[in-house]
Amino acid sequence: EEEAPRAKSSPAKSSSPAKAASPVTAASPTTSASSGAANGSSTSHLLSSRAALEEMKTKGNRAFAAKKFEESIECFTSCIESCERVGLDREGRSTLYSNRAFALLKVSRWQEASEDCSAALSQNAENVKALYRRAQARNELGEVAGGLADVSEVLKRFSAGSEQYKAAKELEATLQGKAKAAAPKAKAKSSSSPAGGFKRMEIVEASDSEEEAPAAKASARATAAAGAGFKRMEIVEASDSEEEAPPPAKSSPAKSSSPAKAASPV
């Protein structure tokens, strides 16, 4: 009789951590991280059918048209996370990534937009909208070379004279302007460094007085560390006084007894 009530009031069923944590499965962290999704979306959830996915996609398009870009991002995120469940094909997935990238561009989330465009192109390499949107994102990120490569490919696919072609040409001109502006800076940076095989050196003259020469040496050593890329070299000239001047070369006794010669740092 005492065991029966214990079974009925089992705390395990009332405070089951598994049921409380079940909403975590609604948002796939892998999909969100790899595609640049809006993390922490409160409305994102897995959809149960293809029809539900199409309905959510339509909702996302309507939110975008109404300039509710964050809501649009959340709708497309739910669609992307549900692709595996409903069995959406690669072309359909590419469209969803491209659509979300467009919304991300509108809220200046350049890096995430670029990643979504890359994901879209991995599903369908012929998605020219994704290619163009990635060029836009790369332009904002300062990735000039990548942006030019993308927009050059876009221009091959858009019909000349179309609005899309004109917009792509404007983007190309912007990227080319950035490339030209960056070129002189890169050239100046390369020319400022010494040519290979050469070292910069400073020649420091010591004082004419032998008493001041040690102080000059100490000063040269103290400042050597401050000059980046330089090595200091001293050229010490002997004094012009008769006492320090070396005797003529023919006078052999003078060589052995000359104190100035012995003290010469040369």
C-alpha cells in the first residue's frame, strides 16, 4: 500500500528534462551555421510537408516585399532547415539560399549573405542571381578580386541591354574603381622596402677628440636599437695634431713607440 502512491507521484514524469528540452530539435544548428542563418530565430521551426514549406516560402516573399527583412530571413531559414525532411531538390534549395541572401543584403549582413550565395551556387551553379548577389556582398566586404570574378561571369549570362546587365555593369565599374585605388598603395608599400640583397646602413662620424670618441660610440650603440632596419657604422678619423699623427713610413723606431698608434680604434 505504501509503494503504490510513490509510483503515482513519480517526480521523473512531471519534471522530465527530455520533454522540456524538445524544442531544441526544432532549429538545426548545423544548417544554420553552415548557411549563415539568423541564429536564435524564435519563429524558425521544421516544417512537416512540402506544402507547408511552399507556404512558408510564400510568407517569406511577402515579408520581403513589405520590407520586413528580418521576418523574411526567419521564414527562409525555416524552409532551409526543412529541406531534408520534405525532400526538396537541389534547385529548390538553391533558390531558398539565394532568397535569404537577398534579405540579408538588405540588412547589411554582408558576410552571411556571401555565405548563403556560395551555398546556393553549391546546389545549383547556374543560379545567376546568387552569383550577382555574392558579387554585391563581396563589394561591401572589400573582397574586390572575388567580386570582379563574380560580376564578370554574371555579365556573360545576362542579356546585354537588360536592366540586370546595366546593374551588373555599374557594380563592375565600382569594383574596378576600388581595384585602381588600391593599386598605388600596394606599389608604394613594395617600393618602400629595400631591394633584395641590400641593407640600409648609417655612417656616423666620431669626434676628432680621442676623449670624446667613447661617448660617441656609446651614443651610437644606444640609438642603434631605435633605427628599424639600420646598422650603425663608425668611421673614426685620427686627430690632425702632431702628437697623434703617425710618423713617416721610413722611420721604423716611431712605429714601435707611438702611443697614438696603440690607442687608435682603427
